Amino acid sequence: MIERLSSTSLRALPASVETPRYDRATVTPGIVHLGVGAFHRAHQADYVEQCLAAGETGWGIIGASLQSASTRDALEPQDGLYTLAIRGSGGEKLRVIGSILSVFVAPQDPARLLRALTDPRVRIVTLTITEKAYLRNSVGDLDTAHSAIVADLANPSTPRSAHGYLVEALARRRAAGTQPFTILSCDNLPANGQTLHRLLVQFAGLRDPDLAAHVKSVSCPSSMVDRIVPATTDADRDRVSQTLGLRDAWPVMTEPFSQWVIEDDFPAGRPQWEKFGVEMVRDVRPFEEMKLRLLNGAHSSIAYLGLLAGHDTVAKSFGDPAIRRFVTALWREAEATLPKDAGLDTRSYVAALTERFDNTALAHRTAQIANDGSQKLPQRIVGSALDRLDSGKEANHLMLAVAAWIRAAELRGKELPTGLFTDPLDAGLEAIAASGLPAADTTAAVFDAAGFAGRSVHRARLQDLVARHLEMLRREGLAAALASLDGENL
Ligand code: CS2
């Protein structure tokens, strides 16, 4: 059997594969990361790898999974090592990353994660826990009725939620006289740091007002993260292992492009990320909004339209001329909502996106992006539409993306496979689909369930646009719905 990738087998790798350029034995932990999935391993762990290689050895990463054991099971026998496969038009480049010192599964041993979080050497906690793990209610406040929050308030020393871990660790650090860590959210949420800060203060306030005041003083900078990371397939595992000559149970696939913009507010110190291309700024909001509305908004649209048209990858969906025309028009709608005075170069950004979505070396599945639409569409699509209506403009393309989501969701178990993609609101969405309502009633019920447009005065107008598209999608299909938009004056 082929030997496993590990610290000892590393020496046997072919010269074409990059390996850690530092002595891993000298690295100490400085960062705890919550949600150590493929995105983190393709993005932050790669930046930290470069800092370690430059001699900043105090910033090794301890990774924790808040749910599944799969990353730990793959990485533990490999001493935390894994391969990053960077795939573009120039072929595939392999780099073995060593910045993750250990990975463990929080629910199996909550005390271990609390020990790591209270280690005085740990000065930053980063998170990629996905939108839904922020546990917000429909108005964006902490969902105090959520079972994890209820449990964490009842048993603070065995937390389940990120909120429970962070607040308990901050309380223990304060009691021990240890400086608080800086908390850096790396999820695709607008003002991700401020949002998390608000939720943590709300959570701490339910434990003790004095603790809330302490949490309020903790720094939570916002950040914009960007790198496309398709889920690894068995074919990827086999191909990479063959090139390595060693078995890697979980290599991570990504593109050459990578971007990270961070608000520079780290009272307990930070690695010198800016030496490796990270943009340290005062206010990340304009970058974040551009990324969420142009990249992620287009991504979700390409996913739902692609699923309706039978395309299984982003490159195939975006390669469909009718969908490409639609996305180009959607970009024009969204672009007009971005701040004009923030120095954003939206034209080059869109040109780069076009190239990235056309990358056929990445098989980025439309079904992967389709997950969790109810959590993603507010900041990717609905926000742009509300801004457009505010300034007296139409939002017809944006609202077709929402209608395509609803249509794709209701076709699951019919023309699309059951479970092709999932959503935290699935129980409600399935009940709505099963009741066979007219498009207007379906749309109203979905807006209620997902909290789209909240109490905005434009909500009825948005619902109306979505309902008209949904009606067309149901009656005549995607091609007709797209054709009805062609030639519309933006
Ligand atoms: C994608 C993102 O799955 C999705 O929802 O839109 O993960 C996207 O690939 C990243 O945000 C790119 O940085």
C-alpha cells in the first residue's frame, strides 16, 4: 500500500512539490481557528504558512471542528500536513502546507478547545463557521431560542456554539489575568467582525452584564476573504496522491487567485500578513460589499440558473451564452449599488471574475454553491436590489436569481435529485413547495420564512418581481425567463 503523507515521509516527495521551508518543531501556536474546513486550508493556512517560512514561528494554527470529525480523521495521521493543489490554465501546482499544528473535534472534548483558547500564547481566534453558525434571528440579533444558545447558557463550561466557546474563554482569560485574544471572522457576511461582536456581547449579556462589558472591549476586526475552493473529489485524491507518491487523504483544490483584506485592529499582535499580499485597511466594508455583491451574487445566480439548465459546474453554467448574458447584466445592476468614493475598481474586478469563473481546471459544482441559499441571498442579492429600488432603479435580474433559488428548491425530489443541496430552512421550504401555491403566495411565504427584505418599504415590490419570474419559470422554463430579460434597459 502507498505510504501516507506525514512528517517522516515528507522527504520522499518529488522536487516539483513545495514543502514547508521551516522547521515545524520550532513552531508554537498563536492562532486557534474554528471551522477548519477546506476554505481555511486553502486560504488563511496558506498565508500563515508564508509567515512561518519567513521566521514568524509564533503563529502556528490549532484547528478545531465544531461539528464533524472528518478533517481531524484525515489530517491526524498526516501530522496536520496536507496538499494544496493550485489549478489554473497553467496546470496544477502542489504545495504541502504545515501551518496547522493539530486538529481536534470540539464536541468530542470541549475542555480541550477551552484549554487552547485560554493558552496565553494564543492571541488570535479566527473563524470560518459559515453563515448559519452565527445563529441570528430574522432581524439579525442573536437567536436566543436556538438550542445551542440555550444549552450554552445552561452549561457554560461545555459549550456547543462558537459564541459559547469564545465568551467562556474570554471569561477565563480575564479571571487568569491573560489579555483577550482578537477575534477575526472570515465568513462571507457583511461587516462580519462587527456582526460577530454584537452577537457575542448579546450572548455574554445573557450570562452576566459585567461579562458583556468585558466582551464589548474585545477587538473583532472585519475581513474580506476570497479564494474559490471546490469540494475535493475522490479523483482529486487519487491524482494528487499519485503525483506525491504518498497518500494524502484530503488534499484541497483551489485557484491561483487569492485575496484577504483585514481591518488592522489587533491589540494582542498579529503576523506580518501584509508582507504576503494581505491588504491591511481601516475599513473593509467597501471591499466586502464588492465581493459579496459581485462575486458571491453572481456565484449563487450561476448555481441556481445552472441547476435549472442542467449544468453541474460553474464553468459550464457560465459558459452557457444565455446565462453569461444574464450574469453580465446582473453585474451591471449590482455594480451601480457600490460606493463610488471608496476607490473600488469594479471594472477590473469583474474582468478578473470572468476569468476565474471560466477556469475549467476547477470543477466547482453548482450544487455546492446552492447550499444555504436562505442564509446567503440577503447579502449577495437582496441587499443590492433594495439599494436599487431606493434610488428609483429596477432590480429585475437580481430578482430572477431569487426566483431561480425558489424554483430549484421546489424541483428537488422531482426533476432535481432530493438532497442535491440543503438549507437550514428546508423543513419550511419543503412544506411551502408541497402546498402547491400560486407563485405570488409561494414567494410571500418564502420571504416570510427567510426574512428577506425585513420591514423594508420595498418588500412588496421585490416580492412582486420574484413572483412574476417564478410564474414564468414554472410555466415556460428558464430559457423563456432569461429571454424575457434580454434587451432590458439597465
Ligand atoms: C461560494 C463561495 O459556496 C459559495 O457560496 O459563493 O464559497 C465562494 O467560492 C467564495 O466566497 C470565494 O471566495
